Amino acid sequence: MLNLNRRLLALATVAAVTVLAAGCATQPASMNIADALAQTPSLSTLHGLVVKAGLNDTLKGQGPFTVFAPNNDAFKTVPAKTLNELAANPDRLKAVLTYHVVPAKVMAAEVKNGPVKSVQGSNLALARAGASVTVEDAMVVTADVKASNGVIHIVDRVLLPPVKK
């Protein structure tokens, strides 16, 4: 029963975010990316990490940015050891989070197959097939959540940048 309740809550959260995204598509985006992350319940883990890494003010900045935002379920699949290491290493945490950000506004319909440079400095592989968009091995589950300084695409996985040698 508890598992069913969690699934229903997850479905309700996805539905709420989809409504938020749909609402944003028809009206001007008045919230910046940082505020949109803070206001979206399914992105609370990401928002907390953004604040911890000192990136909140950056994501309130002028932009434009595209954020591939892992939802809370995506963070549940990351091993606890990895999350603890990130929490203990602010530079590594910042690198992981900025790997999810592109310094341009890219709507889902504008995604072209191929690499794009992240704010972290490494390339991200983007692909689009019809209405489906992927970034690396993550699927965009909610696209085009508009913000005043860019756009958020909610993804189902946490992306880890390649280790620089």
C-alpha cells in the first residue's frame, strides 16, 4: 500500500509539473530558473543542492540558460556514497550541477542531434526523435518549462561529467 501511495504521489507530482509547464507555455515566464526550481516539488533535491553549491544566485542571473533538471526520483538512483562524496566536495558538486546547464536557451523543438557545451565545460550529447528528447542517457520527462532567464527540461537521471585527466 505504501508503494502504491508513493507511485500515486509521483504521478500527481508529474501531473502538477506538466500543468506548470503547460501554464508557462501560454503565459510570459515571470520566474527565473532558481525560483522555478524552488517552486517545483519534484525538483526539491536539485534545488537544495543548487543552494548548497552556491549556484542559486547564478541561476537567478540574466542567462540565458537551459537546465536539464534531474527530478527527485533521479537522485534516488544515485548511490548514497556518490551523494555523500558530492556533499563533502563543493567543487565536485558544482561541476556536476553545472554539467546539467547549457549557456543558451534551447527549447525541445530546437534540439539538434549532437554535442553541446555545458557550463561545466564538457560536451553533452543531445538527441531528438519526434517529441522525445534525450541528454546523454537521460530522457526529458517534462520539456520547455519556461523561465524569465531560460528554460528547464526535467530529466529522469542525474548526469555525471566525465572525469578530467
